[in-house]
Amino acid sequence: MAGCREELKLLGMWASPFVVRVQITLRLKGLSYEYVEEDLQNKSELLLGSNPVHGGKVPVLIHNGKPVCESSVILQYIDEAFSGAGPSLLPADDPYGRAVALFWAAFVDGTLLKARSQALRGETGEEKEEGRKKAAAAMETLEGVLRESEAKFFSARDGPGLVDVMLGGLVGSMRATEEMCGLQTFDPTTTPLLAAWAELFCALDAVAPVMPSVQRLVEYAEAMQQPRTDVSSTTN
Amino acid sequence: MAGCREELKLLGMWASPFVVRVQITLRLKGLSYEYVEEDLQNKSELLLGSNPVHGGKVPVLIHNGKPVCESSVILQYIDEAFSGAGPSLLPADDPYGRAVALFWAAFVDGTLLKARSQALRGETGEEKEEGRKKAAAAMETLEGVLRESEAKFFSARDGPGLVDVMLGGLVGSMRATEEMCGLQTFDPTTTPLLAAWAELFCALDAVAPVMPSVQRLVEYAEAMQQPRTDVSSTTN
């Protein structure tokens, strides 16, 4: 499907890690796209009309006029619609390998992000502490995946795959949250393989130019007067 | 891949709507499988070893010795690993159609179930009321999908697809929760198309024998001395 007439437009917001995931995927695939920065306080008609179900949440990818919403869905869509372009995020002819990757992708959003959200926004100190423990345990679990596979990436091959992009898109905002709230992220002492993975991932040509800096994210969060907000959980 | 030597074992618990989803999918595909009922208070070594990341949550599908966990992942896995058997849950050669289905599948778990959970387990009456409103809005949204497509099923063809199974697996437990807590489900006056869809879905040969009855689910919930628990949210 990847032809010269493909029109790809990404509606995003620079600080959203979910938008970063899509940008990384488009770049890994070597696809040209138009990036449209949205003001989330004053969303465009195009954004509201493209994702009415979720009130105009970013990211939205518009491919030849048709919108695709939710970062994890967009990543799979790009992988399938442009299967001829760049490396595959999911192993194309390996249903079991795909299922394993989808399981860990769900773990990143369903377990790790959920725990971090509880750690930051729990109603009581006890709840927050429980969230913090769960978040640390989730990072330990991901560390174990890298340890067991002995690969540089979660894709278990020489380049990043779906799980790498799902987790990798969050690296900037997780580090910013650590800076603001001290919530554990890619600690070389407790999770050395994850720490090395984050360095490697963020240095990739497809990643470095679109990964927001910690400093800019912290300034943004402070300007929003929501210093305790986990910027990794605002949109998806 | 669907050959006569395939070995499929499903570790489940009869009241879990997430297990019901998998059973429906296996039956829609016409696949033979061994069903193993688990005692969740005393999980088998096989279950704990097959889904260690989530502490032995059901369902787990074991295919030729290899475990697949998380109902939405299992459904996609069955569809891909047994693409030659029975109808496809996701349109095989239509990346956009697949993305639309994945979006609505995520909506069922991420928006509808989350709202129902808030309605039932919110900390305050206000929070619960907010959850109730969100759950009603989510049902309205799903009603709109059926209205717009003018199809009997969410798959927009003559048989059920991924979204039908994701939502359909929940029907019994949603009705049981309504009986116990009055939380809106498939109301013929407010959401007539959804109500008709639920009737049609539950009458399918692949569904009727594995859909637990409302009465049995209510008795089970009462016996568990958790009458306010949403049995549709206990496992996935």
C-alpha cells in the first residue's frame, strides 16, 4: 500500500508520549508525514471531528482522509498498512511472536502506566505507596524480559519492535516525572538492562529528533501548574 | 496452521466473561479444545506457571504447550494462528477495517468496563454517579455504531467479529450486575439496537452453550459474599 500518493497527517502535541510513539513508528518505517501541532486547550475542528468518541484526544493519524485513533491501534495500523516499508514492528508470519509482543504492549499501558498513575494520583499516601511498589515491580518484570531474551531490544532482534516503541515513547516523560516527583524510572542500579535499553533506544536516528527533552517537559508541566501530573498519562 | 495435531487447552473459570470470550471464539472457529476449570482460590501449578506475570489470571490458552494470556490477545492469536478455520474475527486484508475493530475493542475494555467499575466501586456516591453516567454514555456510543452501520453485528457483516465477541462475552455478567445493582445494561428503550444485538448474539450456536445464566452468576456472586462486585471485572 505504500505508494507515492499516500497522504499521512499526524495530529499531535509535542509533550504527549503517545504522540511520540507514532512519530517514532512513522520514522522507523521511513514514511513521509505532515505533523500538525494541536493546542489541546483549543482543539481544531479536524481533531474533534477525527476522534469524537474520545473528545479529540491525540494522537490521531489521518491516512488518505481516514482517521485512526489510539496510539497502540495506530502503531499496528502503520505496521500493517505499510508492511512493505521499513522493518516490521510485529513479526508478520509468526502469530505466537505477535501475541507475545501484544501481551507486553498491553503490560506497558495496563500495568506499568496504571501503577505510575496510582503512585502519582492515589487518594491517600498508602495508595500512592502501593502504586510506587507496583510500578517498581513492573519495571523489574520488564528487566526480566530483557535478561531472559539476552537481546538489546524487546523485539528480540536487532532493531526495535512494538514493545520497544510502546515503552520507548514514554522515556522522556517518565524521566521528567522522576525529576519532578522522584518516581523510579530507568535506574542503572536496580534495572541496568532497562537503563541501557533506554539509552540505546533514545539514540536511534528515528527516535532522537522527536523525543522531547526532560528539561522542556519539566518546564511545560510547571507552566501548566500541574507539577504533580504524570505527563506520561495525559493522553493516549 | 490448523492441523489435526493441534493441541488447545483453555484454563478458565466459568463465571469469567473474559474466559467466555475465548470459548466463543474457539467455537466460532470450530476448533476442538480441552477446557480446564480452575479454582481461583487454589490455582493449579499449570495456571500459575502459564501466566506468572499476572499471578495466574484466567483465561490462558495453551496451544501446543505454549501459553497465550489476556483475552484480547488470545482472540487475535486464535484468529491469526487458525486463519484457515471458520470466519475471521478481523478482516484479514483490510488494515483500516482491522484498526476500526481494534479501536472499538479497546473502547469496550478501556471505556465501558472502566466506567462500570467506577460506578460500582467508586469511593464516594458522587464518583459512582459519575461512573454510572459514563457507562450510560458508552452504551449510547455503541448504540450509535450499530445505528450508523445498519448491520446486525459490529463486524458489519453477517456474522460476529472481534468487537462482537469482546462485548458479547460480557453480556451474561453485565445482566447479572444489573440484577444485583441496577446498573444499566441492554435496555430496549434506551439502546434498542444493542438490546436486539445482545439477544441475537446470545442465541448463536457458538455462544448459547457457554454463556453463563444470569441466575447462576447472581448466586455465585452472592455465595462469594461480594454482592456489589461487578463480576464482569474480576479477571481478564
